Amino acid sequence: MSEQTNNEQGGGGRDLSGLMDQINAFQTLAQRNDEIDIERIKFILKHRPTPPISDYQFQELTEEVEITKRNKERIGDCSVCCCEFDLEDFAIKLPCKHYYHYDCITQWLKLHSSCPNCREIFGTDDYEYDDMRRHLDNHEKKQKNGGDPEEQDEDRSIQKQRSTNHYV
């Protein structure tokens, strides 16, 4: 397209190209900053002691289960102390379906906010830690799925709106 044609149609073909270059440069810079933030968060989480589970999370997420003949074999042993449960004992069941003696798991959760077996992470009273953990988890999901889950949901919503001509 000639420069004259460009100008006749509102012009700025070169201006638009320059703007696109600036947008691409900004996106690259933002991506690099995000990568630096992720590396910084990984470093902090690696070198910072894990905070304990919050009392609220412990109360809401755990379940006390009586050990009976029917469930003893399925429940297995407490993996913190490596001892079996006695009949009529009570075990603490975590959301990940692992069972522990009350004293064993409460001692563990005073030092950690994760399951000793599978490392499922539970909420803490340290909001800064929880935010970093959540940010890192979202980044890892994004890397695994090939994109930002929120952006993918937004893209699907826009595509649906376009196909139905209904805008929310």
C-alpha cells in the first residue's frame, strides 16, 4: 500500500506499526518481570520456614475418625510416628484423606502447613506467604496448561459472546 493511500484512509500505517512494536516490547518486558518475580518467590519460599496451618483451617479441614475393625486396615498406620492405630482410637483425617494420631499431626502442623505424605498445602495465618504460594501455583498451572487460566476463561467467554451475539 502506498504512503498516499495510507494517508487517504486515515494514514498512520507506519505509526500503527511503531505502536505494535512498542506493545510487543512492553509485553516482553512484562513477561520478563513476571519471570523475575516467580524466581524471587521460589527463592523466598525455599529459604523461608513454612508457617503453621491456621487454627481456622485445622478446625474446618480436618475430621476426627474413630478407628474400628471395618476401617483400620484401610486407614493404615500414622506416617508421622509409623505406629498403627489402636481400635477405638481417634485419627485425624486431612482433606487429602491421610490419617494421623492427633498429637502427631498437631505437632507436625505447628511447623508446617502441608500434609506429611503428599505435601498438599493448607492455609496459614501468614497472608503474605499464602499470596506468594497462590501466585506460584497459578504460574505453574499456567505453564502446565500453556496459558493463563483466567485469560483462557475470558477468551472462551468472548468467543461465546461473539458466536451468540450476546454480551454479558
